[in-house]
Amino acid sequence: MVTPMKRLQERYRSNRVFRWAVDLTVLAVLVTAVGLFQTRNHPRGPAPAYTFSTLEQGSVTFASLAGKPTLVAVWAPWCSVCKAESGNVGRARAWLGDRANVVSVATSFEQLSQVRQYMADQGVDYPVLLAREDFQKVMHIEAFPTVFVLDSQGRIVSSMQGYTTTLGLFWRTFWAG
């Protein structure tokens, strides 16, 4: 007598499409579970009242970004993974166009020259905000890069920790609207 489990095992071994579907589903579940675990402490809901400095001596708040979905990429000048992701942030900004705000937040630096050097080295073409030391605690950031997505009402609806592809940044921001 052939049990349902034996039938599944045989189908898995003999059908390449079925095997790929099962393997990709397991991979997607694992990646999702790891992502949820990594961001379990990140805030959700209304973005905190936080004021960033700008390179031009101005200031920006989370509240001032409301009205459009917003991608907030948080990085540190010394972070090699941030450097690898920087081009993705620029491409996501180009793909999103006027549909969303795309900003980055520099933190964990000692001198402004480090931020400017990072921007020059990476060809940063998106706005850079400057955060104080307390920003990492406020947002529960444990690693770089970290990305937050705010909806058009200024609520944090998604976050990611670690390298994120251009498509991943675009997709999450596009659907946050």
C-alpha cells in the first residue's frame, strides 16, 4: 500500500518542477522567518517624533515626510554592506520617481567628513539626513544597513535589516502607498 507521504516523496524525486516549487517555497519561508526575527524589535505604527539635521544646516522630521510613501535607508560610513546597498537605494529612488520619498540617514559616525567621503565614494544621489547617537536606540537598530518604509500617513509599515536588493526596496515602498 502506497501512503500519501510516499506518493509525495516519489513526486518530489521524479518531477523537477514540483521539486523546484517545494524548494523555493521552503526558501521563501526561511528568508521571511529570518527577516521577521531580525526586525522583531523595530517600531511599527506612527514614526517617532524625531528631528534630523541636513548637510545644509537645516532639519527634517519624520512628520515632514508624510504625504507619500517613504523609504528611509539607515547606514554608517564604515559599513561595507551599506556601501554595497547604496546603489540599490539610488536605483529604487529612480524607479519610484515622484511616487515616493527616498532618503537615507547617516548615523554612527564621528565626523561629518566621514559622511561626505562615503557620499563621494558611493556616488550618493539621494538626500542624506544626519542622526544623533540616540537614533539607533529610538529605532531599535542593531545592525547596518537597516531600512524602514513609511506609508503616506507617516506610519512605519515595514523594515529590513541587512542587504536589500533594488527590487526589494522598490516593491516594499511601492506597496506602502
